[in-house]
Amino acid sequence: MRMWIAALAALAAAGAWAAQPLDLATTLARVATHPAVARMQHLAAAEDARAIAAGTLPNPRLTLGAMSLPVGSWALGQEPMTQLVVGWVQQIPAPGVLAASRKARKARARALAQQTLAVRLALAADAYAAWWRVRAQEAALAAAKRRVNALAQAAQAALARYKAGFGLQQDLWLAEVALEEARAQENRVQAELAKAKAALAALVDLPASEIAVPEVPWRLPPAPTKKWLAAFATSSPVLAAASMQLEAAQAEADRAVAARLPDLQLGLSYGARRGRRDLASAWIGIEVP
């Protein structure tokens, strides 16, 4: 067992288990399950559930108590008006309040659904750009390495000519300066590649060390036409969300107008008396501003 563990550790240290290349399709698929998208989906579902509750009557109130108990003896059968009472009270909002409240909640839920789509599209666009940025920096790093190798060979050739007495010291210095500049450029490209991988890793929820982009042919997407841009503008989830938020605000204004009328309260109660006929009561109440 120890031999196997040692062998596995050696393979891991040698990098035998390299990360699988992260292609563009996999990148976009991973971004679709981003926590920001899940958060917006849960918010939209919660708002939709609130819309159902906003269109229903408030919960009724149940009351239990005792009335007209004689002080001192607290006997239930001593006084004829002593009774055990159970009551039910229901509040009825003004006409139009419930409908406007539900309409506002529904509009907010639809706006959140559109915002969820907008977040998903924005993350996909960021991931698309980050993936190609990594691909571009890897290609730039490969070119920088080739340039360093070529200039290193040129510097070695200049040094050999100088030692043989056929080359100028000036040529040797120029070759070494060019080589150092190429190495500095390579280091800058490596730093930019590390930043690009870190940005892509944050989007796809992977360690930056596991980001490996496969080589694909360079191709530019077709330029968008005016018809496509017009269609996108009319179907933009950001604009749709703004329109639904406006609808929710209008519904809130309608609710405020309807709420100018007072709410009603309906009440029923039943009083049980010992040895006498029970009593029932009904009443209606109205809020007085």
C-alpha cells in the first residue's frame, strides 16, 4: 500500500495528471450554473410565491376568552351573563387593493426572471471574452518563447563570431540587449496569462492551475446586422425588466389609490353559558381615519 501511495504522489508531483482542456462549450455550460444565476432564480421564485399570497385575504383571527366573570368567586355559573366565548375576525381590504398588490408582485417576479436572463447572458459574455483572452495570451506566450529562442541562438552566434575574431563587440551587445528585452516581454505575457486564467477560473469555479484552453483555429464571428441589432434591442432582457418594473410601480400606484377607502372587519362570536341559553354575536367594523 505504501508503495502505491508513493507512486501516486510521485506521479502527481511530476504533473502526470494534467488538467483536461477547458473548451468553450464546457466554459459556457459551467457559467450557466453560476451562483449568481441560482440566486436570481431563487429570488424570482420567492417573489412569484409572494404574489400568490398578496392576492388572498389576510389570515383570519381566532379569539378565545371568558366574559363577565364575577370578581372574587370567578364561578362560571353564578352570573347569567358569564360565558366562555370563541370568536372569529376577518379583515377585508378595500376593493382593488388585493388585485393591485398581486399585479405588482407578479410584475416584480417577471422582472426578476428577466434580470436572471440578463445575468446569465452577461456571465456568458464575460466567460466568452475571458476564454478567448486566455487563448490569445497563450498564443502570445508561445510567440514570445519562439522569439526568445531565436534571439538566444542569435546571441550565441554573435558570441561565437566575437570569440573567433570575426564579429564586433557592438553586435554582441545588441544581440544580448534584444534577448533581454524579449525575455522581459515573455515575463509580461506570462503575467497577463496568469491574470486571464484567474479571471476565467473565477467565472467557471475552478482553480486557476486547472485552466487549460485547447488550441482552436482563430475565427471571428460575423458582424451583427442592423436588423439583428434592432431585434436584440427590442428583446433585451434588461429593457424587458425595466418595463416590468414600471408596470409594478403603476400597480403600486393603483393600490395606493384603492387603499384610500377604509378596510372592513367582520366578526362572529359564540358565547357558551352554564345552565342557560348560549349567545351569538356578529359585528362589522370599519377603519376611521
